[in-house]
Amino acid sequence: MQEKYIDETKQGEAFAIAEKPQNSKKLFLESYGCQMNFSDSEIVASILNEQGYNTTLLPEEADLILLNTCSIREKAEQTVRMRLSQFKNLKKEKPNLTVGVLGCMAERLKTKFLEEEHLVDLVVGPDAYRDLPNLLKETEDGRDAINVILSKEETYADISPVRLGGNGVTAFVTITRGCDNMCTFCVVPFTRGRERSRDPHSIIEECKELWTNGYKEITLLGQNVDSYLWFGGGAKKDFKKATEIQQLTAINFAQLMEMVAVAVPQMRIRFSTSNPHDMSTDVFKVMAKYDNICKYVHLPVQSGSDRMLEKMNRQHTRAEYLALINKAKELIPEVSFSQDMIIGFCGETEEDHQLTLSLMREVEYDYGYMFSYSERPGTPAEKKMEDDIPADVKQRRLAEVIALQGELSRKRMQGYVGRNHEILIEGTSKKNPNQWKGRNSQNAVCVFDKLDGQKLGDIVTVFVHGNTQGTLLGKTV
Ligand code: SAH
Ligand code: F3S
């Protein structure tokens, strides 16, 4: 059940994009980790497109290789190191080839990267992509180049992302960057810096442009979207210093989502990811009010035990989380949920583990993204707590959590059987070229036979007659 959301085991995808005929250099760009990295890569491609680079899917023909990296778990970093080692021979054959590391690993390791991986010429943190043209000039002169300065303002609001390798139907729109929450296990506040929100006007413009260009679904994206707060720019923690008028006219996430829902009334809208601590019931009210907002909330909880939640500094209790879930169920009758869980965090007992399982049963999540705890250097947990759960215990508990989620997913999928669903056609089924695949409002994947006249991007009514653990089987009505 470990799916696409943050799955460092998945090879980053390399993308081809619209070419500029006058461009002569080739960029091979691969992204690892969360959706935010994929979205950032679209900004990087856009910046480099202006610098003479078209993208290629073949590292062998690239002048510049960039890996947009993830630090969330140790394994994510190992994956990137392995990928880098594969470029060693290429670099020997082509001395002019530049290899760069972007994103969270760049930010975490900084100059260490240049010392440890001799192959790497360029290290750029997530807030420094505008500096890429200058940094590349330095590498052209034969020097290593690095910029890992984090910003309190950068949102890349004015850079129109080049849509990479997508289906032309669904797109990400970044609305916040960074995170101020300081969950004790998490490296994100260190690699992505202070939380800041993007100008709502530029968000609306981007959404409208996507609609004009044929897109049918957008996901509003951030490490922590529900803490979106626009008051004229700058880091969220500076809100108190804002002028009175800025404070009075500030826009929060519920208001932003409503603005988007009105601005692109036929666009399907999703959002990710949310921290329960920052989630307000106003968001659920807006979801209930607008048909074009999908009835699906990804609401990571990490553990079902209050003791663990406190050690993780999640700033809410199990009861508060369940109250939030119940409020959503009450306001949005058709709502579905997915979770993130961390298994085997410092000091987790069998009892804590059982509380995680019972919480899952209570919520009945549609999906889950579950991983063993991986200690990250520099985080509060690494500094103050002991990563004391033996690997085999973590593994066994993780297997139990995954098995339970499988059971719950199957049950939830069964609940969709026997009625019609509005499915957005997102592509051809991987298993059967004669079938479409798409998702319903609740984010459940559905496959069904293609009919003449149907095309990518259509929203069609499908009768669901069966299911597997993760997929609905249907037929166009
Ligand atoms: N902002 C979101 C989470 C973003 S990080 C929230 O509030 O929950 C994405 C997911 O990675 C987290 O939900 C968590 O489940 C997982 N994760 C983060 N740090 C981790 C670590 N050190 N070990 C294992 N999983 C981790
Ligand atoms: Fe990480 Fe917690 Fe922020 S999980 S991204 S510190 S909300």
C-alpha cells in the first residue's frame, strides 16, 4: 500500500517538455520524494528553458544532469547516492558534463556533498533556484558552485512552471513553501525553511491559465497547506509584525480554496498535505459548499497514541484528531480520508502500536502511506530521544499496519460498488490498453472500458460493479 505520495523507492521520473527550437543544451532532470519536489522541478525546468536548455529523457545526451532530492528518510538519501554513482562513467566520458543536486539533500548536506561526492559540481537548495543561471556560469568556469540560502519570502510566484511529463489533465499548484511546525522526527523545517504563502492573485492566475490550457484538475500543494496565510508576503511567523490592515485583510486556506473554486468553477480541486493541528472546520465547510472541490482529505496522523503524538510534537491529541475527522464526516457526507503513519517512533510500546491500529479502524481510511521511523540527523528527536525500537519490531508492526490498511481499503472500495461515480479520465490503464483509468471525487482509482467518443480529460459517469483492494472496476453509463 505504499503509493506515490512520498515513496523514495520509486525511481524519480525523467521528463521531456516542450522544446524551444533555439535551445542547444540538454538537461536531464529527475525528481525524488514528495509532490513538492516534482512541482519545484517544473520551476527549475522553466528557469533553465530560458537559459538555453531543453530537457531530455536520456542522461547520455545531457549537458546538465540534475537530481531533485529527498531527505525525509535515510533510504531516500541512499537512493539518490546510488543514482549518482551511475553517472560516474558518463562523467568520465564527458568531462564537460555538469552534475547537480537540488532540493532537500542539497540543503541538508550543503558543502559536504561537494566533499563526499566528487562527481557533484553543483549544490542548490530549494529556495535558490533563481540563482541557477549564475551558478551554472561558475561551473562553466570549472568551479564547484553552491547556494543553499533559505529565504523567508521566496515563493517563485512569478515563474510560470513548465508542466513536465504530465498527462495534460492534472497539475500541481504550489501555494505554500516551508514548514514552521517542528514535528520532532521531521527534517523538512531544516531543509525547506520557514513557512511562507504565495500571493493569492498569482495562484488564481495560474489556475485560470491551467483551465485555459485544458487542465481539469489541480492539487493545491504545500508541506502544510492548511496553514496558508497571505498578508502581503514574508514568513508566516512575521504575521504579528504585519500592519493592522494587513492582518485584517489576511486570507487563510479556507478563503483561498473558495476563491479558487469560484475562479475555475469546472476545475476539480484537491489539496495536499495537511497537518491536523492546522486544519480548520472552515476548510470542510468550503469543501461541502463547492461541487468542484473533491471530497477527499489526506490527514496524516503518524500515531494513534497520545503519548507518541506528544513526543512527536504534533500538538493535538487522538481525541482532537477524531473530533476533526467526525466533523468532516458530518459536514461532508461522502468524504474519504488517507493517512501517513510512522511506525516504531522512539519509545513506542505494544500498547501505543495497538492504539494506532484502533485509530485506523475507527477512521476507516481509504488509503495509507506507512513507513518505519527513520532517524534524521539534526532533528529534535535525533538530539533528544533514542531510536530504540529494534528493526525487526518496527518491521513486524509496520507489516501489521499495512495489512490492516489493506483490509480497510478493500472495505472502503467495496462501499463504492453498486453506484455511479463521476470519473475524470486521466490516462490509459497500465494493465489494459483498452481501458481508461481515472479517479472519483474520493480519490479512488477506477478502471473501465474505453468507448468511442471518450477522451483524456473527460469527466464521465461510471457505474462501479466491482473492486480490488485499491481499484474500482466500472462501466460507462
Ligand atoms: N506536513 C505533513 C507531513 C509532511 S512529511 C504532516 O503534517 O503530517 C510526509 C510524511 O513523511 C509524514 O507525514 C511522515 O509520515 C513521513 N516522515 C517524516 N519524517 C519521517 C521520518 N523521520 N521517518 C519516517 N517517516 C517520516
Ligand atoms: Fe514535517 Fe510536521 Fe511540517 S511532519 S513537514 S514538521 S507539519
